[in-house]
Amino acid sequence: MANYPELKGKVAVITGSSKGLGRAIGERYAKEGMNVVLNYRSSEKEMEEVIRGIEAGGGKAVAVKGDVSEEGLAEKMIEKAISEFGKMDIFVNNAGVQVEAKTHEMEFDNWKKIIDVNLNGTFLGVRAALKYFVENKIEGNIINMSSVHEVIPRPGYTHYAASKGGVKMFTKSVALEYAPNHIRVNAIAPGAIDTPINEETMSDPEEKKGLEALIPSHVIGKPEQIAAVAAWLASDESSYVTGTTIFADGGLSLYPSFGPENKVQ
Ligand code: NAI
């Protein structure tokens, strides 16, 4: 199903796209007729399956192996976009990781890893995309994957919340800096979505029930619902939208404890 005809023939780079949200965005973009450059860190087999699926649907996809926290990967992905598809229109910084740890016991390496992938990786992707857009006078589009934890505090994952808070202000600052170039920069803040990152919660019925209870709509999101936001942000329908975060969270960021099911008022 293609909802945005203007996306046909556009070229997107999506980091961390062998599974989860990145994969769903790649598949949705391909359905819109876009050519996609995907990325995986180690799971070559999974990546091949995603590419085969996209090709079976008539789409075009290639992949670049690498770690977003390492300098050079973003440039390599853009080079691949140019060599395979002639250009790059949209860069999606999606790759992200989380590891639970109490802050007073958190290894510095654990803190650094989360900041390195979620925040530094986003910087490296944004920088490479901007350089390409500015030098080629392209009115490009950048989408950063944030989280509801850019505004909701997250005990046990303070480094994750810090990284996503950073993604939020980085997104806004870059959007302001490059608005005169007509380069749009936005973020998506998913709530709880059924992807491999939440495997443990989803496979434990009690934990899953607890999570559903916390979400005002009581529904855990599907990757396709986040991919739909990424498609809209890539499309001309959002042409006047820049420097903002779109929340797709079933109401999770709306102070659920004030909801009608809680007797706080
Ligand atoms: P996932 O764990 O299912 O997939 C993450 C993808 O990123 C995988 O393909 C993984 O290989 C890749 N990746 C991880 N580290 C990488 C690195 N250093 N370099 C390159 N690729 C790397 O996670 P999910 O759920 O798809 O998350 C995607 C993004 O969405 C992340 O930024 C995450 O923080 C964010 N998010 C996810 C939510 C959810 O409930 N699933 C909620 C809010 C935000």
C-alpha cells in the first residue's frame, strides 16, 4: 500500500534495520516505492531475509554492515545510496540499545555504550547527512528515533533516558540551525512497541500485563504503527514540520496516573 506517491523513487538510509522498528520502516518505505539502504551490526542472516522480503514485494534494498557509534559508517551508507540509487533524500537514525542497571552500580562502560550508540551514533548520522545535503544543496529530511523517555524519567535506565533527552534537544537545535537550508529534522518518540528490544517483557505474561496496564490505551504498539509515522515524516504531507518530536505511545506520555481509571482527583 503506497500512501504517498511523491515518495516513489526517493532514497532512504536507515540505521539498525535488520529487525524491530528499523526493519518496519525499511519495509514501509519500500512499499512506498522508495529505495532503501539498510544497516546491520552482526545479524547478516536476518538482514538478508529482510532484503529478500523487500525484493519479493518488488522493492529495492541493499545493506551496509557496521556500528553506528563508529565514525565512517554513516558516510559509507550514503556512498552506498549514491552508488546504488544515485542520491540520498532521507536519513533515519534508528539504531538504539538499552541495558538495565541501578545508577549507583552502573559500570562506566555500560553508560558509555548507551550514550555512544543512542546519542553519539545519532550525531554521526546527522552530521554525515547534513554534509551531503548542504554540499549538494538538497532540501533533505532527517528522522531521529527518540523515545517517550526523552520526557518520561526512567529509573534503572538513567543512561537511556539521558541519551534520548539528548536526542530531543539535538534534534531541535539542528532543525533550527538548518531551517534556512530547508532541511527538516524531526524525532519520533515511540512508547512500548513489540520489538526484540522488549522480548523479555513480551514473553513474560505477568510483565506484559503490567506494561499494558501502564499504557492509557492498554495496547502495546506494533512496529508498523511507528513506520507509519516515519512514512508521514518523510512525505510532503509533513513539509512544514521541523524540530519536533511526534509521540506514538498510546497515551503513555500523558501522565497516566491522572487518567480516568485512577482515583487521584
Ligand atoms: P531492536 O533491538 O529490536 O532493534 C534495534 C536495531 O538496532 C537492531 O537491528 C540492532 O542490530 C541495531 N543496532 C543496535 N546497536 C547498533 C549499533 N551500534 N550499530 C548499528 N546497529 C545497531 O530495537 P527497536 O525496538 O527496534 O528500537 C529501535 C529504536 O527505537 C531504538 O533507538 C530504541 O531506543 C527506540 N525505541 C524503541 C521502543 C520500543 O518499545 N521498541 C520504544 C522507544 C524507543
